[in-house]
Amino acid sequence: MRRVPVLSRRGEPLMPCRPDRARHLLRRGKAKVVWIDGMIFALKLTYDLPHPAVPGLWVGDDPGGKTRALSVVLPRARRWPDEVLAVAIPVPQGEVRRRLEQRRAYRRLRRYRLRSRPARFANRRPPKCWVCGGNARPGTDTCRHHRGTPRTGLPQPAPWLPPSVKAREDVLLRVLAKLQAFLPIRRVTVEVGRFDLQKLRDPDIDGAAYQRGPRYGHDSTLAALVAAYGDRCAYCGGPGPLTIDHVRPRSRGGTNAWENLLPACRPCNQAKGNRTPEEWGVRPRVKPKPLGKAFRMATWTQQGKGYLLWRLRQMGLEMRTTFGAYTAWARKVRGAEKSHFIDAGLIALSDYPSPEAPAVPLAGLRLEARPASFRPRQAYKAERYAEGKRPSQAVRLSSGWARPVRVNAGVRLGPKPQVVPAGCRRGIPRRELVACGDLVRLEGDGRLAVVTAIKSRGTVACVRPDGVVTEVSARRIRRYRPRPGIVLWAGGGGAR
């Protein structure tokens, strides 16, 4: 049975109610209808509750390679539980790496344009003291006044993660924080895993073989490659000097794994460039000796679980963990099909108090989380100029000449919408301004969309939660909510 989220008069989340109870509150005038992000039907009470009892909801997290699911369950000890809603969260696939490379290119371009800037030796942010927040001594995490201070009884620092792995966990945390705004979430159960990658690659490995990989006994990786494949180039057969070649280039997702490395001479390595041997048209004389699969999903799960559990503790939630083997056993006992939503519900009910097994699949509202992202800033636009007609403010880039572009900060709504350039927002009320990343409502069909770009000619580029990109006039949009960050989209029922 589907449950209706309920908010108090002050906007605090209460326990969801049944549809018949929601109709009763609406008929008596004790509640009014509110739409969360314009998609989720909810109620807000019109009177104050003296002492509301909010036991809380349980949440299960089922990780996945491309999609992960969150299931919010209302547990009941004597009856079967109800699934309030379930959210499908898309996992970032290489987007973080692409944006980091784009940011690096922008910074290099700025350094190229600012030739008069003096050189700097240590252009890095100094480490901070974890006690007082001042500058720490080089190579330490404390200043000279707090040297040797123990960390007993004080919060530990956040675990460091690669940006691509950290983005996978941050998306889940952002969705969970958004759900806490209208659902009283109390406990989160996370499915974690412990993987022996060496054992997965080679089931017969044992003893000292764990510490003795293919590079064991050699001074460098190149020496190990020469000992394994010979002292000749893997492509042309020349004597060298040899270098290390990545079969799949690192710029296209290749790693330093042993099965992705080959010895190659410098001319062949430079001629191959950012291509695979198939694209280059030259087949290697030797084949890399594989050690098995890369097990990227297992690596991501092991890297991110410490950071995820640390952040859940910081959010003040009751945190528990379970394993995939238990989820598979519970799914087999109940005769349920394998899906992210069902697994997330079983994870949330991993220690259900009732001896009677809950029924699956659970009935609830299915949602999909969409990040409300927008396009990066564009500072210059390349154009071709006739001889002698190049403007004075044009700059020369590696791809040709370019002129500056006026970056728009937003559009001011009204009878005559006005495009506001960057640096001209002072004095304009925020409620009258629509900026990139804001949630707006389109006139005509009444659908919600996220603003991705504002054009100088007065049009606004938007993307709907279902992925459809459209460009409309500024007269046809109405501001709904400033920068939601995450939009919960109901594909079927529950959306208007």
C-alpha cells in the first residue's frame, strides 16, 4: 500500500499515513496538499501537534555498477511492512574524470593568457592543524603549539577518496539528505563487501604468492616487462631503447595493471599515441599475459565504504551493515526476483523483528533521482575573422582566434524578461532572477525542468527530469525552486 508523506505545520517530517487517512485530513481541513519538487504528493498539517511520536523509517542501500537503489520501509512488528518509496540513483560513469580534465584545461589556458604573472614556488594550500585550524608544520597535521596532541575523544578526519569514487558516494548522501526533508529516516542499512582481489584473479594463489606479483625480483616495471616478453619492441621488433606502453591508453580509462602493459620502442609508442592497437592498425607481436578481470565494482565498493559509513555517522543516523550473501539468501528464501528495488527492501529488513517473513516485492512509489547539473562556464568563443577586421579584444588560442563571450548570470522575469550579465546582479531580488541550475515550470504543459544555460538572445536551455532537452523563451518559464541539486522524478503515479 502506498504511503503519503506528512509534514508538520513547521515543515518537520512526520510518519507517513495511509491514503484513506490523508483523504480524511483533507476533508476536515486539517491538512493541505504540497508537492515536493512538483513531483511527490505530500500533506502539510494546518494545526500544531503537542508531542508527535515519530518512531522513524528504515532505509536499505543496494549498490550497483550503473544504478543503485534506496528503499524506505515502514517496519511493523505484528504486520507486514510497507515500502514508502524507492529511489533509483544513477551512478556517475566517467563524468568526474571528464570534468577534472576540463578544469585542468581551463586552468592551463588561464596560465597561458596571464604571461605576466610572476612564478610561484609553493602555490599550494598549506595543511591545517586539526586542533585549532591554523597552519600546520610541513609534513604534519598539527601546528607548533599543539605538537604531539593525541586524538583521543576528538572527531577523526574524513577519509580521503579519489574524486571519481567519492562522487559515487556523495550522490547517495545527497539523495538521502533530500529524503530526510520530508521523511523521518532513523536507520540506514548499507550492503558492504569484503573482496580478496588476489583470490578472485587466481583461485589457487597461496602463501608467499600474495606478496610476489609479476614485478617481484625486478628493479622496475620495465625490467619485469623485458624479462616476461623479451628485449624487443612488442610492435616492430626493434631493439629499443624500450619504454612502457599502455595497450588501452590511460586517457581513455586504461590502468597500470600488468595485463595492460607492453614493452615498446619510443617511435612506436609515440606513433601509437592515444589509440588502441586495433585503431592504430598494428597488431602486437606478443599478447599481454592476463591476470584476470579488473573487478572495478569490487574495488569501488571497498574504497568507498569507509567514507560512506563515516558520513552516515556524521548525519546522526543509526547505521548498520550487511553483506550480499545474506541478501541473496533472503531473496532465495522468499522466492523473489532479482532487482535493485527488491534487494534494497530486503536490505532494509535484514533484522526484521517479526518472525513472519515479510512479503516481497513491497508496494510503494518508484522514483528516480536526477542531478540538476548545468553547463560549465564559457569564456571565449572561436570565430573566423577577415583580414584586418579582427577586434582588438580577441585573443589567440591554439585553435585560432577567439573573442570574449559575455557570461550571463541569469534572466530577470517580468512582462519584459531581461538577461542579466555576470557582475550585474546587485540590486535584483533573488525571487525575480532565474539562474543556471534553478528548477522552473514551463508554460503550456506545466512540466518542471532544470535550467542548464541562458542565451544572450533571451532564450533558456532546459532539461526535463526524463532527459529531454528543450530551449524556450524566457517569457514561457516560471521560477519554481532555486537550485535543488537533486530532483526526484516519479515516472508513473504520483506526478502531475
